[in-house]
Amino acid sequence: MKISKINLRNLFAKGQKPKQEAFWNWIDSFWHKDEEIEQSSVKGLEDTLANKLDKGVETTLLNSFNDAVSKVNSIIKGEATPTSSPTAWVPGGQDIFEKWEAMTVGTYTNFKDLNNQPIEVIAADLDKKIVFINMTNGVAKKDVKDVPGVIAKKDFDPTNDEDPSTMEAAAKRYDPAVSVLSGFFSGGSEFVDLSNGYSEGYLKNDNTIAGDNKNLTKQNIDIAGYTKLYYKCYPSVIAASLAGTYVAVLGIKTDGTKVVLRESAIIPNNPPYPQTAVEEIIDITGYTKISVSIGNLDISSGQIPLIKLFNTPYQTNAVMEYINKEVGKVSTQIDKPKGPIVLNYINAFSSSNTTVANATFTGGMLNLSGSGSYGLIKQNTLNEDSEMYIIYQENSSSNIIFGLNANNSFSNGDYAHHVTIRYNTSGTNFGKLEIVAGHNMGYSQLSTTANSNYSVGDLLKLGVIRKGLTYTFYVQNLTKGWGLKIEQTCTPTGLPFVAHNTSSPVIVSYSGSTSISEFKHICFAQSIDKAINGDSITFGQSAATEEKRWASQIVGHNLVMGGGADTTASVLSRIQEIIKINPRKVLLMIGGNDILFLVSTSVWQKNLKDIRNALVDAGIEVIHLFPTPRAGASTLITFLKTEPLFARDVKIDTNTPLMNGSTDTLAVIYDSGDHLHPNNAGHAKIAEIINNSI
């Protein structure tokens, strides 16, 4: 009797019991123990046999591995740059998954996220990290991973000598480190609250008050024993025409001298009145009293400021500054010159190293004769830590001048900031040194002392030393053994004269006859971390003091090389000087004046590329700084972002945080008043951005 498995199941489902022979008949009829079972009767057997190994085990496994690698290769695409494009995905098509590695700061225009915004990679993303851009069917996602072994562990185990962040050697430095760090916080943090008790009125720079309700002022606060002022508020405000007359914080010394410690914020004459709150720590060391003013207009009206005195020696970034200082000490011992860098030395003058007019070369000497006779050294220079001198002998009294002849010719030469020195060998000022400066050489300053122990034929050494914004001019009589000098510090605002911009050394005769036997130019700066190159904004125009310039506030052992009205051509002309000084990095903020002076776009773009290539070829890293908000800034920024040559270069956005709604417009709070040059707060903001980025 044949009975199927289905019928058997139905019997059980109905509660009926099949007879025993029904089972045996089924088994004997279909799968007798002596019969072979068909392949189709064994579930999955046919598929297994269809996929059986036709080749050796090793070959089959290797082929499987290669197939897997091939699939991985189709997913991992390699390095992406800001101009790369992922594989296009068509909706409804096959899924596409790709993994790209980003190694360059910038905007990845063709990699867009769920909101259709391009992926941004910033410097912080690449600092000891790996950045991947994962593409899933045309949608990008940035994934930042720490590089293994470079992030310090939270648990400090001095017995672990394997993990680089917790190795035993670090434990040996633990106690000294605690001693150093405790020094940043010692002395207690005693605060005195100055947030209340203000009266209506403007604070003037002579410590008087002008009545008005737009500002609130508190005068003559005794600050004995305190070194810092914490100033968190909407600062006092003033129209641009009154900048410098009305201030936010004024320091008063024992002798009554008054010093502006913080300027008022500039606002328009008419509403709306944009205002920005600030949070600053102001150094009040050396003052006995201060006067403080805050805003009381529109959004600042009724503000609750937080203004305090404190005497703790703690300073923002103090620990990092200490570390950088110690690292700097070590780096000065490594692979850098041990003495001043000789930028140029001439003891045999010729047409190959000097351009002349109404002058001759005789036996290696440069001979000047009469009025309008000059020699211009074939060298361009601009740095704030150098000395240059000539050794000469008058054949007849000539009153030559020697110094720096600026080569900026824009605006009919108004931007040529010449700086020279003369030792008067005859005339009313006989025996005195004289500074001669200005674009028209109209500035003159005589030394207060004189030395007239001079005779025609004496061998003289005439020189100029520049340290920051301070010049030392000197003369030495090598024949009779005496010397005379005059020192003058220039302000960033150009008083009493504007410090020189990119220039060439020059010797000019006004009469008589002179023979020059030697010229030397040296740079004292050694082991430079960052050479900071740019125009008047880098030079620091409109900052109150040298120390308030943004370039002076950059952490590290740096050299400022910025000049008012300088252009890309200016920097390119002195590129060999930068290379000789051999900094580790060059911070470059240049090109704004090219646009201002209507230099051809193709010219300034080529100049920027040539500057970059020359420095990189010399092993110097170039860091591009976006121009601060000014007319034409957007054009320059676009080029820096999109030029393929700069794709791998670090770029720092020093524009966006200072702008007022537009790349080309400087925010009022950072504006010195000319809508171009930043004020003290603007300079501080630029320095903060850069220090946080590198």
C-alpha cells in the first residue's frame, strides 16, 4: 500500500491514526534502504554539487581572495583634492559606495552632503588625524579619525613604556612639569568686580568725560596690586571721525601720563548701529589707575557687563607659550646658522652688483662725484632685524646720504617710504647725524649731539640698524676712533616717519667727491620659525604700538617682513633674502594692493605662484593667509582657493571672522576708521585665528 507523506500528515491532522504498515509501505515504496536516493530528493544537494571546486583548493581560495580585493578596490578611490569628483550616481541605478581620503585643507566642491553643501576640510581636521569622505549613492559624509598613537590617553601609567603618550620617560618629567605649570596659576585668583557704578558720558583720551548717554564711564579706578583687567561687554562706541579722541580703557601712570589701552568701537553716524560684544584681558601693569567706558546704545543699552581686576599671573595660552618657548630653545641648536646671516657683502664694486648714475668704478671702489651722483645696490630687502653699513672716504666734502631707497612707484611715488642717514661733514650742521626720510625725502631729524673731530680723508663707517620699528643710525670715524648715533622708534601709524617698505640700499652724493670701499648687509634673525610677509596690514598700520600688531602676536620665534603699499612684485623681488634667512614657514598675506593699484590679474596671479614655487623649492612651507576684509578681497580669496598649485598648501581664513556681511567689508568693531586697516581689536583677532590654526 502506497501512502504519501502528505496523506500521512492529513491523517494526523484529522486525529486518525495510520496503521503501522502504512509507514513501512511508504518507506519501502519510496526510499528503500537498499535503493539509492535521488539527488533531487536531498534539499540543496544539487546547488552544492553545481558549485563544487573544479580546481585545486589553493587556486580556488586565491581566486576568491582576488575577487574580494577587486571589490575593495572599487570602493577605496584614493586621495581626493578640492577639485576631485566622485563617481556619478544615477537615481534608480546600482548602488555606489566609495571611500576617499582627504589630505588638503579646502572646500571639496563636488562632494556634497545631504543638505547639498560641499564638504569643508579645515586645518584642525588634519592635525594628527585622518580624514575620509564616504560617498553613498552620491551623498558625501566627512569622517575624521585620530591617527593611532598620537592622542594622549587619559590614564597616566608610568609603568607603561610602550604607549608613546604614557611612556616611563614622561613620568620622569612629571614633577618638573607640575612645578612649571603651577607657576602659571600661583598667587591666587583674587578678583575685584568693576561691573557696576558707571555714569553716562564719553571717556576722552585726556581722562575727561563728555556728556552723552550713548556710553557709560567709570573714572580713576585705583588698581594698586593688580596686573590684569577682564573686559567682557559691548565696548564704548564712537563715530569714525572721533576715533582716537574717545576711548574704552585708559591707563594713568604715577606721573599722570595717560595711555590708551583699548580704543572705542567705531560705528556709523546713522542707524543701524552694528555692535559686537568682546571678551578681552588687558594688561594694566605699570599703571596706578584706570578709567573704563562701556556702550549704552541700542543693543548695548542696559547691558550687564563683566569687568574685573585680578592679580593672578595666569594668561591665556600661557602653557602653550611656555612649551613653544622651550621647543624654540631646542630648535635653535639644530641645523641653523650660529651667527648673523650675511645677506650681501661687496668689497669690489662693479656694474654686476651696483647700478650707478654719474659715478665710476675704479679698482673695486665706487666713486661718486657732484650732485645727482649715486650708486644703487642690486638687492631688494625688507626685514625687521638687520644692519647695513658702508665704509667710505671723502676726497672733498660731499655730505652723502646712505640708506634704504624704496622701490614702490605707485601713486606717483607717494608710497615710496625712504629711510636714510647722513653725517654732515660741512655746513651749518657740521658734525651732526641727520635722518632724512619720507617719500619726498622731506623729513629731517638731527642728532642732539655732534662730533666735529673730522677731516676730509678720514675713513668713515655709516650704518643703519633696524630692530622691529626702532632704527639706530650711527657713524664711526675709523681714523680717529670715535662714534656717534641717533635712535628713533616709528609708530605703526607713521610717526615721526613711515618705516621703510621693500627697498634697495643706496648711496647718494650732493656735492664733492667720495669713494666707497665696502658695503655689508646682515640679518641678526636666526632659527626663524615663521617669516611673516605682507603689506601695510602685516606691517601693522593703525595698531597703537608695535606690540599690538597681529604679526607681533604670533606665537614662535618669528621675523616680520611687511611693508606699507607692498605688492606681490615687492615680495617676489626680495625672495632671495627670504630664502637666505631660511625660515621654517612663510606666512603670506599679499595681493590686496595689486588689486587696489589695478595691477593686471595675470601678473599678480603669476607673481603669487612664482613666490610659492621659489619658497617650496627651497624647502620652506608656505601658508596662505586670506586677506582681511577690504575692497577686492573676494577676488584674491577665490584665486587662493581654486588655483590647483595651491591645493596642498595650508590656507587660513583671516577674512570671515572680521567681515561685516561681505568678504570685502571690515566689521566696524575691527575697523580703524579707513575701512581697510584693522584697529587693535582687529589685529588681536587676526593673531588669535592664526595661533589657533598652526
